[in-house]
Amino acid sequence: MNVSALYAITPIDGRYRNTTQELSAYFSEAALIEYRVYIEIEYFIALCELPLPQLSHFDKSCYADLRKIYERFHQDDAERVKSIEKTTNHDVKAVEYFIKEKFDALGLAQYKEFIHFGLTSQDINNTAIPHSFKLAIEKTYLPAINELRAALQKLANEWAGIPLLAHTHGQPASPTRLGKEIMVFIERLDNQLNLLNHIPFSAKFGGATGNFNAHHIAYPEIDWVIFGNNFVNKNLKLNRSQYTTQIEHYDNFAAHCDALKRINNILLDLDRDMWTYISMNYFKQKIKAGEVGSSAMPHKVNPIDFENSEGNLGLANAMFEHLAAKLPVSRLQRDLTDSTVLRNIGVPLAYTLIAIKSTLRGLNKLLLNEAAINRDLEDNWAVVAEAIQTILRREGYPNPYETLKDLTRTHQQVNAQTIAEFVDTLQVSDSVKEEIKRISPANYTGV
């Protein structure tokens, strides 16, 4: 039954449905069922390829029909599995019975006891879930974050030559360039994305307690470790953990969460900086026809995109932190606490996706206000004191730091004229005086 998004419990599936709906292909209940079916079918085919003696005569031309079970998986199939689950009260067993029904329909009933052969439910969950998580990262998260990075690169190039008054501790500081300040965030993102991309998507596959007990007792002549490694690493494109309990130990999944959290912190830092620059009038924002900034104050155009992003990043990181802390901890060979937690892995990714798209929207609205930027530079000639005292140090001038400190702190307003008059009093050569006089807040921006 399709219910209006207005009645969704969380804004992920309600207010932000259009932003997050692509994630339903990886993290919805129907998606989880579909990926479980995928693992079960590919596992059965892998057993045929060994082959197990009882499957040695299986008609390989049937593989295509078997794969259609997950390739053409649709809502009716998901609902059938949920119907079976009402009787089994076990979600993975319901998938097994669903596939057995499909085998009956295909005339393959004699082989159906090799569906889920020797496995425990976590062999399916701990491969299906990392598989769906991997696909979601590759097909939704990375394209979104790369689009944001491209937008930042475009702005960095466009604003490469724009001088900007820096602020350290909230106070005017040595000038910088706006494009370089954007590059700070690009480099940080690149570094953390590189780390994220090197974390394996680990999976558990080894029976009830990780030792292939059932497999080995039935077919001791087969090297099941080699089989498991080939199936998980080559067929599923995951990374099989070699020593496990009943469940994956989730250490690499925790590393994914921590990496995503660090990237989110960079975005949060970017959001706050952009918000601050807007409040300083360094940026104005493009106005969309009909859009209201404030319900009471008609003049306002609020930086809502950066604020929206910041809020959603906080929610995402709170969940990533819990997932990273909780999942690697399980009593003895397994308890069930990971199961309910794993069902929520799409939630922080959804909040992250909302945030990324909000930040991108905010960046695309920015209009550079060079007049305000230049005015701030002109009003803060004191920031060239660093440059002057450094040149005086080079020239061996006595107490240059203290001399400039006295100048900047005894004059209420330091401007170009104040600086020029001060330079004329210095006991240095005319060429050094001219060198100093060429310095301004707009050109003292480093390399």
C-alpha cells in the first residue's frame, strides 16, 4: 500500500523523499530481501560450479532463469517473502522458502535442498548488507560528494585572484585569497575520500560459528575456505574475513562510518564558514522568484541551505558514531543487537545525502560581493604590520615587532596614510621605504 509521504515518521521518507528516494534501492526492506535473494541464488550456482556431486548434472542453461529471480525481483515478490515470514517468523528462512517456490515453478524441485545449504542467516545478511552498502556508496554517495567537490573546484578557480581579509580568533588577520580558502576544503575532502576508498567492504561467510562446520561434515574433501574466499571475493566483489564468529566483526564497517563522519565534519566546517561569510556580507545569495526568507521580515534572504546541511550532518554523525562504536562489539560468538542496528545503516547515509545536496544548493546561490570584501580590506590596514616588521627584521632594524605594535595599538584607525607617514620616519634606505609603501591589504596575500 502506498502511503503519502506526509504521513512518514521520519523526514527522510517524508519531507526529503525526493532527495533520498534513490537510497531505497539499497536500504529499504524490499531491497534487503532482494539482495538476500541475490546471495542465495549466486551461492547455489557456485555450488553447482564446484560441483557438489549431487549438483554435477545440473543444467547450466538454467542459470539464466535462476538469475532472473533476483534480476526481475519486484514488489509482489517482496510481499510474498513478507507473507511467508508471517509463518516462519524468520526473515532469512522466508527468503529460502520463497526461492524454493521458484525452484518448484521452474521444475527444479530435486535441487531445492541445496538452497541455503550449510549456511546460517548471517552468511546471507553479512554478505547482502555489505554488498548493498558498497553499491550505495559507489552509486549514490560518491557521485554526490564528487559533484560537490566539482562545484568547489569551479569556485576556487573563479575566485583564485580575489583578495580576502582573513580572520583568526574572529579578528582581522593577514589577507588571503578566496580561491585558496576554497582549496583548503577541496584538499581535505580529497585526503579523506582517498582513505574511504581504501577501506575494504568486509563480509562474513563461514557457517554457524565461522568454521564451515556443516559444509565440512557433509563434504570433508572440499576446501571450503578456498570456496568461501572465491565466492565472496571474486563472485560478490567483497572482502571475506578469514576468522569470524557467527557474524562479521564489523571493524571495517566501523572504519567506513568513521571516514564518512570525518568527511561530514569537513562539510560542516565549510557550511559554517559560508554562513559566516554571508553574515559578513562577503556573499549575497541569488533570489528565487516567490521564495520567502522570513515570515516576518521581507528583506531577509536566509542562508537556509547551509543551516539545513549543518543540522543533517549532525544527525548523520551521531548515527555513524553509534554504528562504529556498537557493531564491532558482540557477546561471545554472537548476540542479536547487531541485527536491529544494521537495519538503520541507510539512515545516516540519507541524512548525509540531504546535507551534501543542501550544501551544493547553497554554493550555487552564492554571489560574490567584491565591494564589501574590498571595503573590509581597506578598513584594516593594520594587517600589513606583519609584512612591514618582517622586512625590517630582514634589514636588521632594531625592535621591529615592538615598533609596529606601538603603531597599530596607539592609532585608533590605521590607514594607508598612517602607514605612509610611519614609513617615512624609519631609518632605512629609500628603496626599502618604497618597497614597504607598495604593500597593501589587497596585495599582501602570500603565494
